[in-house]
Amino acid sequence: MSETIDLGPGRLRQVLGRFATGVSVVTTLTGGHDHAMTADTLTSVSLDPLLVLVCVQRDSRFHDAVVEAGVFGASILAADQRAVSDWLATPGRPLHGQLDRVPHRHGAATGVALIEGGLGALECRVRDVHPAGDHSIVVGEVVALTLPDDPGSALVHYRGGYASLT
């Protein structure tokens, strides 16, 4: 195993890019507008109580929206939803109508948008927000979930690109 002392952000991205992660869309609702972002940081934290976390860039409009709303949804994307991931990861896309081209419904427990056709979805109440460098760790308590019967293949992020996993 080779070692390196380069601790820069580029090198960290290279190393962590070798860790395959699922791809999700995280949503919230504030001011009558749906907010959404692509995330590969959705992680289970606890089973008692049911807690998950997502990391959100502090200077993004999504950050302020999720903190204000106090709720969020997380939709786990299927392999055929790469275009959804790409669109909701596009910097500078318009806020108004950003979900018009994405099949979705609003969750009964929180009212947040949940992406249709995915592998599963969670509705969460924000429990904690922890500052962490240029991001915040947003911890949510799961208040509702959706688990399709036949989920299909997963969209994963690996080495800076997309792949699928059955």
C-alpha cells in the first residue's frame, strides 16, 4: 500500500471516490416551494430512534430551506434515474419548477416531495443540525417511509461517475 502526505481536497475526493455510495435526492418544502438536491451522503445513524443524516453545503439555498422547514425527504434513486440525479445536481438551476420534469408526489407525513420510481423513500423531521466545515450534518428522525415491492437496480456513485448495482 502506498502512502501519501498530500492532504488536500483533491486527494480526499480521490480516496473517497473509491467508496461506492448510493445516490439519493433530498427534498424539503418552504415558502410554498419544493427544494431539492442530489446527495450521496445519506446515512443511517440509529435504529432506536430511527435516525438518518445527510450532509448539506452551508452556502447552498437548500441548507437554509431545510433548516427553516424542519423536515426533509430522501428518495433513493434507481439505476434508470441518472437524469434526475444530474438535473438536481446542476448548480444554478431555477428554484421554481425544478421538479416539473421529475415524477414525484408529496409525502403524507411532511408534505415534502418524494421522487417516484425509486428504491425507497423516507420522510424525516430535523432533529439536529451540526456545523462541519463548509457543510452541516443534518440529522433527521424518520417519521414515514416507502418501500416498493420490486425495487430494481440501484444508482451508485463510484470514482466520480455513475454505475448500477443489482
